[in-house]
Amino acid sequence: MMKRIALIAGLIAALAAIPAAAQTADGKQASPAVSQDAATIKVTLLGTASPAPRPDRSGISTLVEAGGLRLVFDAGRGVPVRLWQLKIPVGSVDALFLTHLHSDHVGGIPDLWMTSYIPAPYGRRSKPFKVIGPTGTKAMMTAIRQAFAEDGQIRIADEKISEEATEVDASDFAKEGVVFEKDGVTVSAFKVNHGEAIKPAYGYRVDYGGHSVVLSGDTKYDENLIEHAAGADLLIHEVAMARPEIAGGPVQSRILGHHTLPAEAGRVFAKVRPKMAVFSHIVLLSTKDVPEPSLDDLVAETRTTYDGRLTVGEDLMSFTIGDGVTIESVSQ
């Protein structure tokens, strides 16, 4: 009898030592905290699309995990869905950074913000939603909060969440430099060229533990980006392409003129020489008569100017930056 009691007590103690994880009705378990090796950076492509509403690619967004922090860059459509596919609570995001204020980069913000404070395993934010971006960000977030104020008021009254959980902490920056520092993680912003009428537009560099990832944002070929990406382990860059028979059309040429062509991106990669180059925010143009280029076409054009490691990004693809850069794909 005493042996049985001792065995049961031992099992209880062992179970108590296992970190608790929230569980949903469908059996998913939430990841309660960032778990990774010291001095590594994990980067996950939450969405890799352009403004085009595609079933295979969510709106542009990238998750960077470093130093125990979860940082999201841009918030296109579908961000909360992708986060929860990874069993990451939306409420666990420490900060959102915006490259610029085009709709495909900000359209998912209301969902990301409001889902985060719902008192369910996928939400449970307990502090204000932190947003950092170029000039105009603070005004936009004030308007978003006003537009959806009723939701927060209802949930405070009905679900007894704290008012603080529904608040927004937004800030602007107007020049290049460090925009965030915490727990050894540094986020720096640098200007990029998305076109004369599309200003401000920025890219970001995240440094942690001697490693770094650079996110181009939306840009044409830009020497300033090359300068700020020097020494980066991972370079995630946008790209745009159309088949030759339509590339000179008025609509297509305007779009292509705001973005980086594959061979131009190859020149960027060749100058930076990252351990890994990745395409995201993939713009593939078509018409009713001319199909979009294939991903093989995209790679072939890039290979005319770059011979290093290259990956065409997919939603939920992740990269771990340590001594090298490793890739992992998650089934959607």
C-alpha cells in the first residue's frame, strides 16, 4: 500500500514538473513561451503574398523569435490564422513593426489586435498591443482603435478582460536607426525605395547574439538596403515578375517599377552574400490570356546574377539562424 502511495506521489510530482500548455477544443496546445537555443534567431514566413488574394499564400507577414521575444513584421490578411497554425497564441506577440502603410501590409492589423485580447488559448493578451512603424503609424492605429472601440468595451463588460489588454501602444519614427531594443534584441530601420510617391517606406534589420536577419520591405533595387544588409545571415527580399509579352503593359510596367525584378534581386544577393537568400512578398503578374510566371522561371532569372543559397519562400516556412541557416517547412 505504501509503495502504491509513493508511486502515485511520484507520478503527480513528475506531471507537475511539466510546463502547462493551454489546450483548445480541437486539441491544439498553445506554445506558452518562446523556446529556442541561446543566441539563435528563428524566422517564420507567416505570409508571402502580394496584394493579390491568393488561397495558397497569406498576406505579407514575418515572425522573428529571438531573446525570448516574438516580433511580427507587417500584418497582411490571415496573420492570426498562421500564428495559431504554429500553436503560437496571438496574444504572445511582443510587438508589431510596419515597413510602410500599404493595405496589404496593414490590412490584418484589426484582426491581429482584437483576436489577441480574447480570453481564449489563442489570445489572452494582458498588456497593450505595441506597434512601431514609420510616420503615419500612430494616427492609423488611433483610427483603428476608434473604429473598433465597441468590441473592446463589450469584452471588458461581458468577458471581464482588463482594459489594459485592449489598449494600443503605437509609435512613429521618421528616420533611419534603432527603433527597438530589448533583452539583447536590436531592431533597426532603414529607408528603401518603393517609388517616388510611396514614402516613407522602410526595411528592417534584427540583430541578436551575433546573428542577423534583414527584411527588405517593398522596394526597388536599392544600394541603401545593400549597405544595411552587410554581414546579414539571412536576407528576405521581395520580388516581382511578369512574362515578357505583358511586362511592358501600362499596368504591369507600373507595378514592376515599384518592385525588384529577379535578376536585380540576384545582384543584391551577390553583393550582400548572406548565408541564405529568401524571396517573400512574391508578385507574379498575369492577365486573362497570359499566365503568371512559374517559380522555376523566377529562380532561373535570379540565377543569371546570383549563384548562392536561394529559397523561394512559402507560408509557414521557417529558418533557424545559428552557426548556419537551416530551413523547415510546416504542412499547411
